[in-house]
Amino acid sequence: MSSTCESAGSSASSRSLVAPAGSAAESHRSPTYSDVAVATLDAERATAQPTVAAQSAPARGGWPAWLLLAAVVLLAFNLRPAVSGLGAVLDEVSADLGVSALVAGVLTTLPVLSFAAFGAMAPGWSRRFGARRVLAAALLAVVAGQLVRVLVPSVPVFLLATTVALAGMAAGNVLVPAFVKAYFPGRVGLATAAYTTSMAVGTTLPAALTVPIAQAFGGWRFGLGAWAVAAGVALLPWLVLARRRGVVARPAGSSNRHESLWSVGRSPLAWSLAGYFGLQSLQAYAAFGWLPQIFRDAGVDAAHAGLLLAILPLVGVPLSLLFPSLAARLPDQRPLVWACGGAYVVGYVGLLLAPASGAVAWAILLGLGGGAFPLTLTMIGLRSRSHDLTARLSGFTQSVGYLLAACGPLAMGALFDVTGGWTVPIGLLLVLVVPQVATGLMAARPRYVDDELAAADAAQHLSAEPNPTDDRAGERADVDGSGHSRG
């Protein structure tokens, strides 16, 4: 309701720029294009709330809701094993294939770069081929990439196959929130909780089970190949869903024009979401990359340091189940933003003051701070009204965010090399909590990206149209200045 009132107020302000209400110019002049633009914006905003309600009964193309949700959950599980499983056996892979330290470094940074690059392409693919077909193709890429890299003993092929798998994962990252918005618009929180929990489990299990599977069956190829089989199982329902493209009804008043992914950047809210997503991802990748070494340098043995790292994704599982449903019920999500930021602050301060003696507590707190990830994915769906805009917003948020996140591990390593200790790197992460919370608070306010884009369009139309009143005033000034205007 408050956003509707603000919209009405801003529309009234726009009309006052054209002519004062009740003035002679207002009562006698013909309507201009700017009046039409403002009136259109008013009409779109006036129907905004009914639109949300109207979406609660989506056209699912005859597919039962349980099949769609099961397919999403299975897909989400497979959006991380190709990364977390590889990390568990990276030393064995490097020794077997003769991977250099440089290539190993490329493998560790390839995920975030691929998520940014291929994620930006996913909304366009979805518009052209349909979300269900693209998601089926994405899972096929995950299966093929993971299979090829364990079957072909070649470093270039390993890199290429890993990139193929990451491209499929990137498309899934971006399109699943839009798919949820399209097919479960009245249950965004519940559906997001289901798939983010599945994603958290899909991050934790490969990290924990890849090594035991490799040891039981005779090598790292079996350990990584197991997750290709899991992705193949998840592909089966998507092959069924992809048989028909299907059409999801557009909300009333939504535009049929195809805009680029980056057009979302005209919305300050979209930049807030991208900043929040990027900064929380930076924190997560920095922790996963360096936290074990921080504990080991503080005197914790290697085995326990690995177990401490495993606490982070374990804590993320219940948070992924709780936060999306809670966020969808709250009028705004700012309390959750504060909670995640506070957990990070206490965790980092603890790492600085007593890294070894309170290691378990600090790991739990950092895991609680990671609740910002499912929170951001939920807000992507809550801050947009139509599924096509949700896809573009998701692609924009994740592409910009992952590019920002890629700087985290690199900056941590560089600062450690320069200072010879972890105080400055951890201090940097502590300082970055401030802009993370700031962008999160801006993103958590109950607003819609749709409204900001419509307002930007209306403002552009108003600024582009010449003002006839100004032209007539200029003509009068010219005549009066000649000294012969009135005689």
C-alpha cells in the first residue's frame, strides 16, 4: 500500500511539471505525448496489486505442481557438486593430470567467472527457447561436462568440460528464481526454501562424500563421476517437461517488448540487489577459500580445520529452509539483513581475537551470516512482478554479483602475501560487512523493480519531448525584445 501511495504521489508530481492543475493551460491545451506516458504509468501502477493476486493461479500447462517442484529441487541439488566435489579431490586431480599451479588457480576462479558470464546469457536463451527447454539443456550440460572430464585424461579437455558444466550451472542459477516466480507466484517463499535447501545439501554432500567414494571405488574419477550420475537422474523429469515449451500468462499491463539484461540497471533497486548478492558471495568465497588455512595458522590441525569449514554449509541447510519462507511473510526483510550482518561481525571479531579457542563458535556465526544467500534469492522474486523481469533481474544480480565476488579470494591472498598475517585480510572482510548491510537494507525495502523501470521510462519520455509552452515564451521574448511588439 505504501508503494502505491508513493507511486501516486510521484505521478502527480510529474503532471505538475506539464501544467498546474486547474490552470488555463491545463484546461484548454490538447494532451501531449508526455501526458499519455504519465497516464500509462498511472494505469500500470494502479493495477499493480491486483496483478500480484492474479498471478496466484498460474497456467502450469497441465503439469502437476508436485512434478514441477520436484524437478526444481532435483535441478537445484546439481548446481554445486561440480565445484564442491572438485575442491575435495583437487590435489589428486592435479597430481594425476599434471596440473600446474597456474591451472589449479584457474580452476578455483573459473566458477565465479563462468557464473557471471553464462548467467548473463541465460535470460536471452530463456526468451528464445523457453525456460523449461533451457533448464533441461542446462542439466544436460552439467551431465556431459562432468562425464567428459573424468573420461578424457587431458588438462585442456578437463578445463573445457568443467566450463561446459559450469555454463549449465550458471543458467540454472539465473533461471530457477524466474521459474519459481512463473509457476509458484503465490508460494515464492516456500518454493525458494525448497530449492535453496536442496542447493545447500548439494554443496555439502559432495564436499563430504567425494573422497570416500573415490577411496572406495579406486580413484578421483569415480568420486567426481558419481555426481554426473546424480545430475543424470535430475535430468529425467526435465526431459518430460521440455517436450512442450508452454506459455506462462503475462501479468496485466506488462510489456511485450524484449529488453536487454542490462536495461534492468536503470533501477536503483536492481543495483542494491546486485551489490548485496555480490558482497555476500565475496564473503562466502573468501571463507571457503581461506578459512581452513586461517585455522591451521592459528594452531588447529588440518583434519579439524576441514571439519570447521564443513560447519558453514551445514549451518546453511536449515537457514535455506527457514529464511525464504520467513522473508516472504515479513512486510520487509531488513531484520534478516541485520541478523546476517551481525553474525558476520561477531564471527570476524572472534577470528581476530581468539581464532583457535572459539573456532567452532566463529564457524557457526560465519555460517549464519551466509543466510544472506537464500535471502537474496528470495528477494529477487519478491522485488519483481513478472517472471520475465525476474529472469532479467536474476541474471543482472548474479552476473554483477559474481564478478564482484571473484575479487574476494584474490584480495585475501594478496593481502596475506603483503602483510604476512591474517589480521588485515580478516579486517577487510569485517569492513565489507558495512556496505553489504547497507545494500541489503536498500534491497529489503518493500518496492518493485517494475515501478522503478516504468518511472525511468516516463521520465525519459518527458525529458525527450519539447515543451510547447517554453517555445511560445521564447517567441514572445524575441518579439518584445525588438521594441515593436505591441503596436
